[in-house]
Amino acid sequence: MRTQIAIAYHTGYGHTRVLAEAVAQGVERQSSARAELIDVTDMNSESWAILAVSDAIIFGSPTYMGAVSGPFKTFMDQTSAIWLARSWADKLAAGFTVSSSQAGDKFATLSQLATLAAQHGMLWVSLNQLPGNNSSTASVDDLNRIGASLGAMAQANNDQGPDLAPPAADRESAARLGARVAELAQRMAAGRAKIAEPA
């Protein structure tokens, strides 16, 4: 059964776009899943239609001043009619973010994304990766090197473009989040199909 995962993101300098692409690559590691990238600053009727029919939506925003970016907040506010109609209820949701600092208050951004999902009645998918780079024998090349749980966190040096930052470990952590969401979406779809089978 084919599932569709939408990745709704805003990027300021290209780093969040790189993560969104990594998430999409992870989604498509699942043979029956398709990823749809949606830049929330360029929403149109087709964009909203894709979100409406997707089995899951993965939200991505840079962390600016300890919160989602202004353009992403505008997108959040634009979903109020969808919220009222409960159109996204029971879809899977997940999130990712990036900032130039190691911490950068990224947890606040993921919390905003999870709250958005909860307001819509969506089912939040956590990262499910043990923290890396947290011992004397660990490395900055470890997966989940920032040590997140709620979603994927990445760090991009502010003097490097998206060709170099975020580093490969952060991109792979994001890709695995995409693969996890796609796998769970497929399992849910299979379960719904089984329930719908005639007795």
C-alpha cells in the first residue's frame, strides 16, 4: 500500500531545505512511500491539497530567536480553518529544526511544532534515536549528536552554506526520522485496510 508523506518547511539560508531533503530521502527508503516537499512560503491550492491527502506531515523550521521562524508561524496561523474542521486529525506528524548554535533553544521550536500537531489532533512521532556524542569515546560524527528526543535537531555553522552544513551526521539523523514516519504510516495504513476487509 502506497503512502504519502508531506514535508512542510521554511528555510532562511538553505540549511533547513537540506534537512528537508534528507528527511525526504529517508521517507523514500521505504519502498511504498513517497515524499512531497512543500515550501510553506509558496503555498497554493495544490500545496494545501497535498497536505490534505498525505498520511503524515513532517514540519521543519529553523530556530530563530528561540522559536519557529516568522514565515513558518504564518503558515501555522493559516491552518486555523483546517484546525476547526479537524481535517488533519489522526494523521502522523513529526518535526525537525536547525540553528547555528549547538543548543540554540531548538527544543522550544520542536515544542511549538508538536503543539501545532496536538492542536490538530495529529499523532506525534518522536525521533527514537539514542543520543550521540555524549562520552569521551564519542564523536561529532555520531547520529543524533545534539541528543534530541522530540524530533530531529541539527546545527549549521553560521559561516558555512548548505553545501557543507549541517554535517552528514545531522542529515542522516533527519533521514532516519523520515524513514521512521514512513514506516509507521505504512503500518497504520495496512491496519486500516485490514479493519476494512469484509468479515
